[in-house]
Amino acid sequence: MKEGIHPNYQEAEVICSCGNKFTTRSTKSVLKVESCSQCHPFYNGKLDIGGSKGSRAEAFMKKYGIDKK
């Protein structure tokens, strides 16, 4: 690599809107994010994907009174 043309890669503090803070490495010293692994529903296990309601096909059959055979 050529000297002097690459940005400085340093430790960075990441600050989430929920208040969680952690460190990583980046070209910026402070990163502000909207969601992190502590508050995002997909990563913290609180995401409701609707699996308990049944499939879309079952909902269609129930709506139109189609008997399963």
C-alpha cells in the first residue's frame, strides 16, 4: 500500500439511540447509530414474525370456507 493516502483506522466509540455504547474500529472516532444488537427486535429475540397465526394459505382457506382435504 502507498503511504499517506489511506485514512487513519482507529478505535471508535459507537453510541446507539437506546443508550448502549461499545467500541469498534473505524475511520471515524465516534459513530451514532439508530439501532444496535441490544434494541433491534431481530437480534434481541423480540421480533414477532407471525408464525403463531398459521400460514397464509390456511388464512385464505378459513376466510373463504374451503375445506381441507
